[in-house]
Amino acid sequence: MSQFEVVLRNSLNTVLTSHFADPDWIIHQKTGFMKHHSLKHSHYFLKTCVEKTETKLIRKGISVTSGKIIADQTFGFWLAFFLSHHYSLVGGQPIHLFPYKPSAENRASIHDKLHTIKNFRNRVNHCEPLCFSAINIDCTYALHIKTKIYDLVQWVNPTLVSFFEEIDNIEGKIKKVDNL
């Protein structure tokens, strides 16, 4: 799952770097779209995330660079680009990180998939039970998330799927759970 986050982050960064014609867009857009008045209701989420990272880096005596800021952002930061208010402010550019997506997929459907993956990831990180339905062992939900991740990876770059298949150990883990 962490590799998927890296692909999402790096791909979205590439799209936005091109859109803004600025490799330091994440720093410079704090005074651009990230402070747009329409974002007041979101408490300027993206801008706040960037500023928190800058403060943390400065406190640690580390140089503030775009690369360090980008690497420090959460899945939720990148997911926010698919919320309609952020999406429209960047001219709908985030959809372009999925050049191989089916035509029926749009901002909202991709946001829903990413949001579902984020919620699952958070459950994993908080050691919550993932493979139970009432008192029964059931890994259907985990397999559903795996399918969503593979679909999204395919839509970013089909050649990445083989890399993900090489590092994928989900089936083996599910077999162990099923044999309990």
C-alpha cells in the first residue's frame, strides 16, 4: 500500500509541476491557489499542511525544499486534490495522472476509490481488524481494496502493474488467515 501512495504522490507532483510550470509549486502555491478565499471553509487545508511541514523541518534544522515537503505530505493531502474545491482551483489537472482510466471514471469516482483506500490504510495503521464479518473470517474487503489499488495503478501506468505483482504478498497472507 505504501508503494501505491508513492506512485500517487509522485504522479500528482509531476502533473502539478507541469501545470504550474514550477518544480517548487508546493512552496509557491501557498500564496497562490492554496490561499483562495473559497478554501476558508476547509481552513486552507493544503496550505496548512505545507506550513506544518516547513515548521517541522526548520525546527529540526533541515533545509526546506519542495522534495522534502512533498515527501512529508499524507495520503489525505494528495486525496484532497480530488475534492471539488481543490480540483477546480488547479484546473482539473489531477485527473491527468490517470491517462489510462476508463472514460466512465471521473473526479468523483476516483476520489471515492482513493478515499476508500485511505480509510482501509488507516485501519491497517491503527491495527484494526480487517478480515472479519461478525464472527466469521472474511477477507473480501481486503481483496476489494487490492482490486481498487491495482485498477488505479493500471490507470496511472500499466507497466507498473508487474512491479506491484512482484511485491504483492496479500494472497499468501489471506491464505494463512483462511487456514486459521
